[in-house]
Amino acid sequence: MFSRYKKEPAAPAKPAAAPTPKPVSTAAAASNPTPTAPQPEAPKPSMRKPTQTASAQSAPADKERKRKERLGEIKLELHRELLDNLNLSALESASEQDLRNEIGAIASEILQERAIVLNREERALINQELYDEVTGLGPLEPLLKDDTISDILINGPHQIFIERSGKLQVSDTTFKDEKHLLRIIDKIVSAVGRRVDESNPYVDARLQDGSRFNAMVPPVAVDGSLVSIRKFKKDKLGIDDLVNFGAFSEEMAAYLQAAVSTRLNVIVSGGTGSGKTTTLNALSSFIDNSERILTIEDTAELQLQQIHVGRMESRPPNVEGKGEVSPRDCLKNALRMRPDRIIVGETRGEEVIDMLQAMNTGHDGSMTTIHANNPRDGIARLENMIAMAGIEMPIKAVRSQISSAVNLIVQASRLQDGSRRMTSITEITGMEGDVISMQEVFRFQRTGLGPDNKIIGHFTATGVRSHFSERFRLWGYDLPSSIYEPTAG
């Protein structure tokens, strides 16, 4: 069809003729011997591992992509028609089955009018996607319903990553364009009374099922809106589940039960996605039902099973910059509400000083999480947060406050193979001069890396007896001395 405009193939270049060597006489060759060319050195073997490169798409994958693009265009056209034909005000009272039937009928009628032929599988897929567009979050619905997915990360409308078992992988789900993605973002944030636009280009919200939602839109997001969804687990993982998964050992579980039950103040430390909230949830299962617990979070995630729980959630400022309720405001009010224990979802700012004061003034047994790579860094982060709060105190007074308030630091880590482990349990035993003294009681000992890049290691005690052994005994948790003995892998 386009042969008139097609370039003529370039003629292959002829190889240059090799020059004919001049004859050399035997005498001349003997008088002028030709020097032997130096042999090239053998290349040194590389010490680096081969990097993984993405393979080119095969023809079937390209065909599948074109099919999905065609179905996406048809779905977009049908969705516009649906909005014109459906009585949106009547949708609130319609049952799910009635709505599905109505969407299927309207879609079939439109397909017939446009002479678009689809097989049964494609019709079912289109009807399901249209239902998700009208009632849910469009392309995100299948990902939110998949229990094996823990995180959904969106980098623009055409690139969605999901996390399964601690590993990221590309999803074949996409949005039609940036407008489609922005419409879904607006649907999420408007449901919780918030907004996102050019003047307010980022938002933190919560989905109906409790999943944590964060979005940044252009012009801050350069290549399209950035969205991250940390999915809310419907089934709370208990201590037994974490032990079975290999997050920590049975001996560590027995020690933590004694620590929480005897009202030690606990900080769960770790990086992003290391399982801090999951660990905090599991530790809270050791709290007695007779105690009054107040929780304070930026986004409500904790799933406490006790009877007497009061939940509080901070609130950002409104459009006019007013109405903000900070975690520190919640914490100050919580202290007036006769709590036995206060659990702060995450301490990240000036509320740290109120948290430490609460731990020091009769609310022992309180718990929180902080971002830190190891227990010693966790202490340094607490010091930095106190300094950022604008409170001018001598460093020795700050450390004395921390050492008397915090009893235990539990370190959670996400290792390179995606597994989440409790890598350290460290006690704070007091002050030695100007330095906070700490002792590690349990740790995860790494021994190597398996052929499938799985971490090889085992949990072991360090051989140090707990500083709180006598407290455990007086409260009825007389742990055997054998749990403090180191074990070989």
C-alpha cells in the first residue's frame, strides 16, 4: 500500500579487495626476520554476577496486548454510553444482581447497534469491568480482591506494580489514560472527605476496607500520578501464625508474652514495609481484656481484639489550612481519658515527648513503632525527634528520659529475599555515664544465602539473661533459663 514511499534497500557494500603481498626473496627474509606478533592476554574472569535483563516481548504477548487495548477502547466507549443511559440516582437502592443485569443488557444493546462482535469470555470480562467502573475502583478492583497481593504501586496510567511475598512484579493491569487514573483517585479521596488537585497535589486517605492510600498528582508527579496502596489484611496474623511463618522463634514468643503481660514499654523498630504494624498487632494480643487501651494513628490500621479499645485518628488541615488534629493533640487528650495503655501507630514527630512522658507517668505497658535500621539507631531517632520538637534539654536529660521510659526495642526487618523477620530483641537497662546501656537478648543469625537467593539463618539467644527476669517471676512468668542459651543453626 505504501510502496511509493518506501525507501529502496541500500545495496550491500562490496568487500574491499585484499592487497596482493609483494614477493619477498629468501635472502631478504633471512636478513630481516619478521618479529612475532604479541599474543593477546586472556581476559580476567569477572567477579560480578550476571545482571538480569528484560527479554523482548514475544509475538503472542504482543497479540494479547493489542487485544487488551481493543477491549479497553470498547469498554471506554461503553462506559460513556452507560453514564448516559443509567439512572445514577437509582443505583443506590439497586441490588448487585439487578445492577449487573442492567449493565449487561445495556452493553449488549450498544454492542449490537455498533456491530461489535465479542465472544462469551470477552463479554463477561467487559461486563465485569463495567460493573467495577460504575460501582468500584475500575482496574484496581481485581487487584484489591486478590489476597496474595500486599501492595499496589502505580507509576502513571500504564505501569502498575504489585508486591507478592515481599517481591515486586509488573501487573498487566493498566488504566486507559491519565484522566482515567485521576478519576479513580478523585473517587477514592472524595469518599473520605478529602481532595487532590494542582493546588493540593498529594493526599493520604483510607479505602473502605481499611487499606492505606497515598497519591501524588501532576505537576508534582512528572510522568503521571503516583499511587501507593498498602492493603489491609482481613485476617489478622497472630503470634502463632508469625512463629509458623518463621518471623521469630517460639522462645522469642514466650519472652515477648512475658514482656507485654508484665507491662514493659515496647518500641517496634524497623524500615518501611518490614512488618512493624503486623508485629505490633501480634504483641497486642498479649494484653489482658480487663485493661483500657487507647490507640492513636495517622491512618487506622491496628486490629486489636480486646473488648475495651478506644481508637483515634489524626486529621490533616482543610482547604483553608484549619481544622488539623495532630497525633500530639490526640495523645494529650488520651492522657485525660484514663487509659491503662496507650498504643501509638507510629511516632514520627513532636508527639514523641508526650509518648515518653506517658510511659513515665503510670501508663506502663504502652507501645509504638518508629523507623530505624537497628535498636541503637532507634534510640538516636528518638533523640532527634525530641530535638525537632523544639524542646531544649541537655542530651543527658534526654537520654535519661528515654532510658527510664523505654524498656524493650523489637527490631523488625525485611531481608533481601523479601522475607520479614524479627532480627533483634534488645533491652534498655539504664544509663552508664552519658550513654544509654543496652543488651541484646535474642537475634536472627544469618549464615548464608541459598541457591534460590533465600536467606539461610536461625534464631538464637545471645546468652545474656534478661534484665527483667525477676519482674517476670514476680508477675507469674518464670521463664526457664534454657531459653537464654545460644543455639546452633
